[in-house]
Amino acid sequence: MDLISPEYKEFLTSLKSKIKTAQLKAHIRVNEEMLRLYWDIGFMIVEKQKSSSWGDKILENISRDLKLEFVDLQGFSRTNLLYMKKWYKFYSFGQQAVDQIVQQAVAQLQVSEIEKIFFIPWGHNIHIISQSKEINEALFYVNKTIENGYSRAELVKQIKKDLYQRNGKAITNFDIRLPKPQSDLANEITKDPYSFDFLTLRKSYDEKELENALVSNMTKFLLELGSGFAFVGQQYKLSIDNRDFKIDLLFYHTKLHCYVVAELKTTDFKPEYAGKLNFYISAIDEELKSDLDNPTIGILICKSKSDMVVEYALRNVTTPIGISKYELTEILPKEFASSLPTIEQIEAELKDRL
């Protein structure tokens, strides 16, 4: 047999894929076993300190003796032993004192959720319990790490951006316009506010600039939107009764199995914005949605909004809509903004050089 034939190459590729999959599974398994060991060590230290007069100073002795016994293993520093103890106590008791009955109820309800802590890296676990105020917040970040494959740096960033407090906070009419469980999931995919801290815009930016900047940073934008969003198009054109209409951004959500119409506004929310979005959603349902897709939803992202005005505006809207605001942290000073060429100026310059 010719060992460099296409057949051989295909076979070798399959072998390599198999080996890499096995390596990944082995790595995950090793990480899980290590974390379960850390959990047991934390448990043993906590229980021993309960029944004795040992304080945390004894951890220096434990660290020294474990290092002497297990020369080839790392992770037995005094600091790491303290984290093992803190990790176990956090999920066993929470960070606020509660009576035994409440503890037992929490343990029964969350045992399957708490198991997920063994499926993310140790460094992620340390940061989560160090920054979270209670178990639900910590488990939220554990789940988001698993869903999105967060690196430690990205996890740290999301915690700093207070993702837990922003997630699912948009004002919506999903509960009355969508059946369960779709309405629950639709609410979960919204945020308020959306953080566009990855953008740098001039002080007097307009909607087109905001839209173009988001599309140019689509990977970061999708990460901010959350898992499940797939980008379909910018300025998506719909032709209705010989008239053309353009949707700012169109997505498809792979978990909701529906199209998501996203409209951007660089001003305060106005009731007529909801009416326009309602029209776009209806048009997508009629022109693009298939029988296999769930009803299209809309997300309107404004610079600012009055919650009461939003609630009134959504009261009689027939399509599912969520309304949020966004935040920017990088705005170019006016003197820099004035020196930046516009798209039209760049195109004219290139045209002159051709």
C-alpha cells in the first residue's frame, strides 16, 4: 500500500483525531479527580478543626509534610490548602450563617448543580468563590464558564462586568408573547445593560458608526450577547410590497431555534421604536421563518431608557420584544475625533489613487 496515498492520509487524520479526543477526555478526567481530592482535603480540614483546637496555623505543618511525602505533586502549599478549606465551606454552608434545616434544603436542591464545580479548572473555582457573594451567583459563573468555555482571563472580565446582575434583566413581554419554556430561555439571553467596553468611538458617534463598530468586533459582540447567537447579516434587506426595508442586525439563536432581530438606537428609547421593531419581527416571521423555527424575537438596544415608558410601549405589542440599554467606556476626545477620516473620505482618497 502506498503510505502517502489519500486513503492513508484520511486514515491517519482519523487516528490523530481519536487520540486528541482521548487526550482531552483524560485531561478533563484528571482535572475532575484532582478537584474531588481538593474537596475531600477541604472537608477533612474543616471537620478536624471542628473537633479539635487546631487553628489555621496547623496548615503550615500539613503543607510541609505533604510536600515531603509527595515530592512530584504540586498544590499542597499553605495558601492552596486554605483555598480548599474555603471552597468546601462556601458550597457546604454558603457565606452567611443559616440554620441546619435551610442547609439541608439547599444541599438537596443544588447537589446536581454543585457537581459542576468539578468540571472547571481550579483557578476558575478560586476566582469564583473569591468574588461571589452567595452560592447562586457562584454557580451562575460556573455554568457560564462551561457553556462558553471561558478562559480564566475572560471569566475575570465577565465577573468585573457584573454579568450575574445584568443577565436576564431586560424589560420584555416574552412571558405573555411566548410559550414556556421558550419564554424563560428568551428572558435568560437578554442583558441590561449591554457592555460595549470593547469599542472605541468618537464623542458624537451615530447609529451607523455604532453598528459598524459592533460588526467589526463581532467575536467580542457575540461573546457579550451570550452563547447560542449566530450572526446572519448586517442591514439585512427585506422587500415588502415593492419597498425595501433594512434590519440593523439579524441573528439566529441555536438554542431558541428562532431568528433574533436586533435594532440599535443611540438615543433615549421612544415608543415608536417598539412599533418599528414589531414590524420587522412580523416581516421576518412571514418572509424568512420556516415551519421548523420558533417565533422570531426582537431586541432593541438603546443608549438610555425610562422603564415606565418601555413598559407602556410593550403593553399592546403583539410580537416578543426585549428592550435594554448599552454602556460604553471608550470615547475618543473631540480633538482626536475631528482628525479621523470618514468612510466617504477614505473611499474618495482611494478612488483618486486608482
